[in-house]
Amino acid sequence: MTAEALESLFRETLAAVPLVAILRGIRPEEVEVIGAALVESGIRLIEVPLNSPDPFNSISRLVKRFGEAALIGAGTVIQPDDVLELAEIGAGLVISPHTDCAVIEATRRAGLISLPGIATPSEAFDAIAAGAHALKLFPMEMIGIGGMKAMKAVLPPDMPLIAVGGVGAANLASLRNAGCAGFGLGSSLYKPGMNAGAVRAAAEACLAVLAEG
């Protein structure tokens, strides 16, 4: 897939189901079962943070099993070299907790989707200049809706903002109404040791909130 086609697919997927599943701490031996629960519930954006056990193995398994149905990638990407390994195993998303222009530029060169973390307008504009496809507002608990609205007022109107950190079914509606284009679901969706049924129920609860309009 070309970089342009991947970007179009990302934007279409985010618009259709604006939830990113964050599977921090997941193990390779359970990732396909949890992935199936997510995909069957309707979630189409999935990340495995690189500080999880054997993350590249988990990501590779997800890509092989669900790559036709979902965009799979990595979170907590802090080294440009990790981008090359992600490209080799077929990942599409490169998500970071911070703004590192070297990581963003490596992601663009690899033809993948760059979602760096930002918490200030300066970080946001640095990330955009380096080529970010969307901005991860992190940690959202610290930024708050007021901070997000202030940044959104000066950022390019077509730059998607994805709220991450303390996001779940209880605050999805308020975040969406404030202007967030996407929502990263971490511990509200998955914690190590959760079974597939519990993950599916959490995913469906969030999807139900979005369906209410």
C-alpha cells in the first residue's frame, strides 16, 4: 500500500470508528484472542505499546491475523530505529507519548502513519512541521478540555486530535463534543490479565456511547 493510500485509509477508519485500542502489557500468546474481540466489536485501530512483553511479536501476530480488517501499530515508540522494524513486520501506525521529530520523520520515510504525543501548542506545531498525520493529546487528564479547545483554535482545522489518558465511556461524549476526532482507550479497555469477554464488553460500551450521537 502506498503512503497516500495508507493515510486515506487511516482517516477513513478514524472517521468511521474513532477509537484506538491500547493494549499495554499484553503478551503474544493472548494477543490474537483479544484482537479478535476488538475487531468483532467494531474497533479498527489497535496499538501495542513497545514497553509490553515481546511487543514486535504481538504486533506481527495482529498484522498477520487482522491486517485486512484493522490498522495495527505500536505505541510508546521513542526510537527511530524501531520504526524500521515496525515497517518490516507490516505495521501501519507509529504512536509516541511525546514529540520527537526524528521519530516522526523516520515514520514518514517508512510510509507509515505518525501520531506523536503533544501537550502544548509548541509541541503541536513542531509535530505538524515534521509531518505528523494526527496529534495525540497526552495526557488528556492534564491538558483538559479547556486546554484542548485553546490549542484547537490555532491548529490547522484538518489536523485530527486524538485524546489519550483517562479516556473511557464516561467522558467520550464530552470529549467528542469538545472537538476531539479520536480517542485512545487504555486501561478503560484493557488491563493485563483481562479476558476477551471483558474487553469486548468494554469496547461495546464505548461504541454505544458514540452511537448515541
